[in-house]
Amino acid sequence: MKKFIKKLIWYDKFYNSFKTSFLYQSRKKINWKIATTINWNPSKDFFIVGVTGTNWKTTTVNMLHQIFNDLVWPTVMISTACIKIWDQTLVNDKKMTSLDVYQLQWILADAKNQWCKIAILEASSQWLDQNRFEGIKFDYAVLTNITRDHLDYHKNMDDYALAKKKLFKYVLSNGKNTKYASFPSDDKAWRERYNELAFDKKITFGLQNSSTIKAENIVDGKDNTTFDIIYLWNSYHVDVPLLWNYNVYNYLTAISVWVQIGLSIQDCIKSLSKFTWVSGRMEKVEYKWITYFIDFAHDPDALDKTLRFLNRLKWDHRLILVFWAPWNRDKEKRPEMGKIWAKFADIVIATDDDPDTENRLDIINQLTQDIQQDPEAKKKLYIIPERQLAIQFATQIAKPWDIVMLAGKWHETIQLTNFWARKRNDKKRLIKILKNI
């Protein structure tokens, strides 16, 4: 019924116009006031870290949750992939990075009742723009990076960055004596749009020499990554069971938070030695000499970096990519991602994600338009709209030592088709298919 009403009133076309209206914004603010009041304003009793950025938020949030839980106090975490209260894990099946204000306040109230005093919240630009975090007294704001994304919602990159900047303004206006921030020194966006913000403590991380905390001597292994952390002229060797350079950035991001609040780097490294894969973030499944990766690469920058890394791993074998694009999400980036496929993947299988109110074939045609116009590139393209069949086909054509990449929101448990919402779990689907081969 909700989908039918959206189509009837042309919701998708008019949303960007009325989301800035006084009535819409007023309704959002009234909602957070009600939600905060009925739950007795639980956030006032927490030390709250907010993490925003285009990529890498979820893994960083999970790392922060683990270290705070191990070394400081019981901690609640809310991320795209899951919700954790102390040592209890709940699935985030809302298809949203940030919960609505009522769910968010209820989770914080529940966590408070379970003796949690620290909260790690993943904050997307849309939900910051929609005031879902109003009333939450953030102590610490973290920026992972800023690249093109969500321009279906935001007018341009400046509007996008301004929405994320709201998290840092929450910290500066929190009425507390704790005002912290972490920024990526390798990302020029923070210097252009955030550098003037004055915090009690501000720290940078990255690979540049100017970084307060930086990483050197990065070595990619088949099952791990090693590197050295340089901080205050001291060097700390790190060996993590995670792949690819972006996990180095995740690690540095988390470390930057810990050292600012006074935790020992050695203790943090020891705690993270137990850190495991986050669902849908370069998650690896190996079967009969074929390696499958499941990753949330959903924008041009993330897809480019991920495929470059996998190309180094494949050697003389093939990289098979299964990819998608969701409905009404920054349509201009679809052809751009198609060009990235053609550059790196040996075989491309285009399929569905959440077509919802948009024609599924229109989405796929926009994704593949550049490949279809190139006779050579077209030879390696397969179009299989039904995602379950696309995964099955990838397993059928994969040969020993090939790498199969399932890119996109593969961690989600609900798919919005053109007709209805249905359950999905692509990792379980993949494992089931492999067992029947």
C-alpha cells in the first residue's frame, strides 16, 4: 500500500522539493522532541561518538564498539549492518543507516537500562539533514572520507558535505566540556569544508606525513594486512585479519578516537587482534579454490578502490563481478560505475537490488549503457535481473582460482522488488548454492 501511494502522488519526484519546507522540518523536530521526552532523554547519560562519511563508517563503528566494550565500559552501537548492546547483537533490518528518532531513543533507553554508558552511532548525511539526531549530545564526531554519493538527495557535493558537517556542529553545541573530532588528512574535503571548526581536541589520521597518526609499510596479504602505526615518534606494528588498504584507514580512524580520550595504543591493538569481519564488508567465502567476496561497494570511489585491490589478487585468473544499483539513487553515477566495471572486471553480471518504484530494466540499462556500446566490453556482460539467479550463474561460470565479487548492499535482509518486499540474505544464498554444486 505504501508503495502504491508513493507512485500515486509522485513521491519520488517531489520529495526533494518538500523536504526543505517549514512544515516537513517542523514535523521532524516535533518527532524528536516527543521521542526524547517519552524515553526520558537517555542520551544525556552517555558519552556519544558519531561517525559520518561516504565510506567505511560501519567497520569503524564496529571497531570502536569492540575497543570501548573491552577496555572502558559496556557500549551500545547502531550501524547499517547491526545493532549491538553490550555483547548482544541485533540485526538492523530497517534498510537505513540511522534509525528513526523513536527507534533510536528506544534503543538508547534500553541500552541505558543494561548499564551502557557509551554509544557509537553511524550517522548518514540524509538522517543528519532530517534532524534524526536532534537532542543527542554528541561528544565526539568522526569523518571517514567524502566522495560522491547521495546526490539524488543532496543538490550537490557542497550540500552533501554541509549535511555531514551538522554532526560536528552538534558536538560544538553540546553544552559539555567534551568536544572532540577526528579528520582524514588524505581527504581534501575536510580541509576545504571543516578545517575552520574549533574543537577542544582535534586529530588527523591518514598516510600523509602531516597526519597526527599515520600508517607506513602497508603490506597486503592473502588473509591479512600488516602495517606500522606512527604516533608521537613511536612505531607500533599491526597485523590484522582484514584485507585491503581501506581497513588500514578504519584502523587509523578508530585509533585516533582512542588516543584522544587517553587509551593506550598497545591495549587497543591487542583488543583489535580479536576483531573479525563485519557482515558485507569485504567478507570472504572460499569454496573449491574459488574466492568469493561480499562487499558494500555502492558508489564509484568505493567500487574503483575495491576492484583495483581484487585485480592485484587475481593474478592470471578472472575477476567476476555481480553488481546492481538501487532505485532513484543518484542516477548520474550509474554510467560512471559501468565504466569502472569495464576497466577492471573480466565478467560483469548486472542484476537487481531494490528497484522499488523504478523499472528494474531501466536501472540495468543505465548501469550498462557504456558497456553495451563497446563491442569488446559487451562480450563480457550478462544481464540477469533476478538476483538469486545472478548469484547462481556466477558460481556456475567461476573456475578454480577465479575471484567472484558480490558488490552492493549484500548484507541487507529485505529486498524491495517492483511488486513487494521479500526476505533475502545473499551470503546464506551463496553458501546454499555452493553446497549444491
